[in-house]
Amino acid sequence: MTTPDALVIFTPSGKRGRFALGTPVLAAARQLGVDLDSVCGGRGICSKCQISPGYGEFAKHGVTVSEGALSEWNAVEERYKSKRGLIDGRRLGCQAKVQGDVVIDVPPESQVHKQVIRKRAEARQIHLDPSVTLHYVEVTEPDMHDPSGDFERLSMALRDQWQVAAVRADLSVLTRLQTTLRKGEWKVTVALHRERDDEVPRIMHLWPGLYEGTIYGVAVDLGSTTIAGHLCDLRSGEVLASSGLMNPQIRFGEDLMSRVSYSMMNETGAAEMTAAVRAGMNTLFANISEEAGIDKGLIMDAVFVCNPVMHHLFLGIDPYELGQAPFALATSGSLHLTARDLDLQLHPSARVYILPCIAGHVGADAAAVALSEAPEKSKDLVLVVDVGTNAEILLGNEEKVLACSSPTGPAFEGAQISSGQRAAPGAIERVEIDPVTKEPRFKVIGSDLWSDEAGFDAAIATTGITGICGSGIIEMVAEMRMAGLVDGPGLIGSPEQTGTDRIFQDGRTHSYLIWDGTAEGGPRITVTNRDIREIQMAKAALYSGARLLMDKFGVDKVDRIVLAGAFGAHISPKHAMVLGMIPDVPLNKVSSAGNAAGTGARIALLNRKARAEVEYTVSQIHKIETAIEPRFQEHFVNASNIPNAVESFPNLFSILTLPDVNFNTGDGEGGGRRRRRG
């Protein structure tokens, strides 16, 4: 008489199946495709396959689980618990065998494809499925009667123990293979790289015995002004450290076209900029590894996103063609390279993935934003604006997605602003100006106190007040407009027109004094009329790109706006709208995605299938080239006004009024009345 098979139900996946008594839980999980981790291949030494069996009645599943549903606690589990500890009630899936109907819960830390939660309100989960994974194997020792090589026997072990049909190996691995096998007494842990299921995986590294450490990857957003990197644990998905630095190419030109011009005017210009950005990248890797306390030689995978000019210069391609119509890319597809190809100082066999570009002026950074924010899956019409030196703009819903790029320049990141600086401790990041007294108060990075609150001086004693960062200058100009210090065309009024002695003559125009730290040896922080002009030009380019996409979509309004970019999380929606950076929508329909390009890079790093997803998404996006669109200039001229010369902002002006002032009269009368526009 045959013994009936037992029903095994796994949660939270809900997968179930019947198995012969004596089947290890790990084997049942593998047959059902359940996410149950294991590096050691079921030998009871890695503890990755911990499970929590449930007992009693499970009405939902229609099963009752008896106490003897799994085999008894064994010596392997006892040894592990005594040495390293095991939560009460947990078992090792490779040791516990099925003896009856049972419900098995797989805790999050035991799942192969863990869900990594992004830390913001509109977050979606990242399904952890990296391209580099670890596998412990036991290799057959060489035999005089079996003359096969060590690599061939290692390949057989991976085939038999992990169902990996075939593998390849870099020469650097083969040179260490025999020493590692013998040091590990024919037991080794293998790091395998496989980006697609249909490709032959490659051995990247070998450790003798069971390697119980982890491996790492970096997701990098290479911007024109700044480079931002995230160091991730490829086994847990956790971000261990984030770091950034100024792009060293800035010395060749602050904006993209000036760098293209440099390459045109200097025979070795492109090569110089390539060397500079690669050196900067290696500095970033050294900094981020030191911050996390890890060996950067264990960074085995890297994902990069960047705009087209940065893309070409990073790869060592002269960006000459990107400087003139039709703005042809050398390649727009995704790239699969080695770190050695790019002179990157990571693991010797580290792999590099660069997301596809969308068009000649819409790069891999925009593709990463699309991956992060998924406008093609939105039921309502969403405008995604990645604010940076070169703003990438996406507009779309389930019907279609349009994309363009606008040359905003580096003003939004504090560059080309008289007191501007990068976002660092001491930088002014929030501003309020009293509309009556015209007195400012502000917050600086590194302190939660406003400048007029008790304890502010003590709080900033170590950093001082050093300048204004991007979010600070946006709020500053908007507050000056709301306080009647700046008129619609962008002119700062005189002391008589504005009623404050904080305004002072500065050449042929006027400037506004925010902070005078000269008595303490600090800077004198002001906003000049040229600063206002820089912000006007930047915001006009940004708004014009968005308005052009709306024209192409056939709409006059959008349902919601997502602000992305390195400092997108710090931009005040109200101030952005007063400035006229973004179209008019209810303020509660403006949200922040932070550095969405960096998040998209991290998704592509942690989930190899996301790479195929973004490649398909990019192929479906409609690209709009602003340089050849006649209405772009018309929108730009109108958007140069604060907030706009012709377009109404009904949502904005339902909650505030702007002073109706004009300082270009020369009559000294500018205080004027206040009006509501819309």
C-alpha cells in the first residue's frame, strides 16, 4: 500500500503542491518555484533557507497541520542554533522534511527575490533579482582515471547542484581556480553573473569554502554638474551608503554645449573630459566604499544613467555630433560592458550596464526616470520633470508617453548664481520674506531652526552661513516676487520703490541683501538682478519644454506633476509655481520623487528583468526635439515673466495674490496695488 503524498502550502506566495513523505522543504520549494534562498545548496551550513511552519487549523487553506507535519529537529539545526542562534519556531528548510500536510511561511529575509521598499510615500517595491548571485558547490576531486580539468568539474558541480547548464569564466578567474579549489578542500562559493535567463552565466569570482559575506553593486546618476552614487548590498537590496561629488568636467564648461564646444575647439578635448569623469567616478567609488566600510573590490555590478553628452564622454565617444542637428547619438541602445572597458577601479570582473538613451537630447537619465515613475502605467495625465542642468521632461498616461529635454543650465543647482553653491551644510535652503517689513528669514542645511529663532547661531556655529543652494534660490526669487521686491519681468526695485534698505544699488541695477557675515569673517550673501535673470532663463526653458509636450498631447492642463532631480525633494511646489517653473495644478497634485533617475538606476541594478522592461518602454516613447519646434521660443518668451506673461494660473491665484508692480517706470513709484491674477 503506497503512502499518500502530503500537501505543502507556502505563504505568502500561496503556492502549493503534493510531495512524497521525506521530501526536504527546500526541495519542495524549488519544485514549486517558491522564493526560498540557499547559498550552500541544502547542506545546512548557510542558514539562508530558514522557514516558519504553522500548526493547527487553516480554514483559508482547507488544511489542518499536526505537530508531526515536519521531521524532528536534528543535529545540524541544533549545531547552527547553538553557534549562531535561530529564532524559536524557525527551521532550516534543507533539514526539515515533509511528514504530513503542512503550511510553511517563508520570512522576508529568507526570500530569494526580496521586496526592497523605497522610502517615500508613493513608493513601489523593488523585486530583488540581481544579475550577480552566490552559489556554494562541492566539486569532485581530480582522478587519474578522469582527466577532465578543474573548470570542467566545477561546471559539472554547478550543473548537478544548481541546475546551471553551462558556465563561462574570465581569465582572471581561471588563473586563481586551482589554488582556490585546493584551499577550500574542493568546496567553493561561486559568484555568477547572468543578466538574462537565456544567456550562459559567467563566473566572476571564487571563494574557498562557504563565503558568508556579501557582494555589492553601485547605481550611479552621472549628471552634468553632480555625480550621485548608491552602494547596494546585492543580497538584501539594502542601500549601504550614498555619496556624491561635483562632476570634474565642470572646469571644461558648466553646461553641456560648452563642453561640446570644448571638444570641438581642442583636439584632445573629448579625451581630457573622458579621463576627468572616469577619475571622478573612481573617487566616488573610493569615497562610498570607505563610508560603508567595505572593500570596493567586492563591487561586482554597476548601473549608470546619464544625459547623452555625459553618456558619450563617459564612454570615450566624441560628442561632436550631439552639438549640431540632427543630434545623432553614436548608439542609443543599452550597453553591457566591463568595468575595465571604462577604467573603473572595481572588482576585476565587474560588469557595467548603461540604460538606453531616448534621443539625442533625452538620455539614459530620462529612461531611468521613466523606469522609476512609470508614466506609461498612469491612469491620469502625469508630467514628470527631472530638474537639473539639462531638464528631462516626460508627459504621459496609459495611452502614450512623450519626452523632451530642456537646456535649463546649472542655475537650479546653485551654479552661475552670485552666492550660489551646492547643497552642503551652511547653504541656505529655505526662505521666507515678510511682505510688510521685507525682512528675510531662512534655514540652512544642517539645522532645523529658522534664522530668527532662538539657538540658531549656536546651531550653525560649526558650518556658518556659506551661500544659497538650488532649492534656496528658487524660494528666494519666488519670495522676492511675492513680497514685491521683484516685478513680473524680473526687475529688482529700488529702495524707494520697495520700501526697504536691504535693496542697494549694484552697478546699473539693484541687489537684495540676505545676510552680511563679513563682521564674523563670513560672506555677504545677496541676490543680484543677474541672479534673477539666470533663474528666469532656467525656469522658462523648463516650463517651455513642459508646455510644448502639452501642445503635442493636445491638452492645456495636466492632472498631476512629479518633481524629480537631485534636489527635487526639496523644491516647494508653491514657490515653483509662483516662479512659473511648472504648469498650474492644485498644489496637492504636485509631489516629489527625489532623485528618480538614481532610483531608476537602483531598480535596474537590483532587478535584471527591469533592464528589459526599460528597454521596451524607451522604444515606445515619442521623442520631441525642442530645438526644431517653432512654438518653443514663443513659450520661452512668455515663460520668462514671473510666473508667465500670458498664461493664467487659476489654482495658484486662488490661494495667493502677487503685488502688481512694475519697476521699469523710472518714477520711483512702484509699491503699487496687489492683484489676483487668473
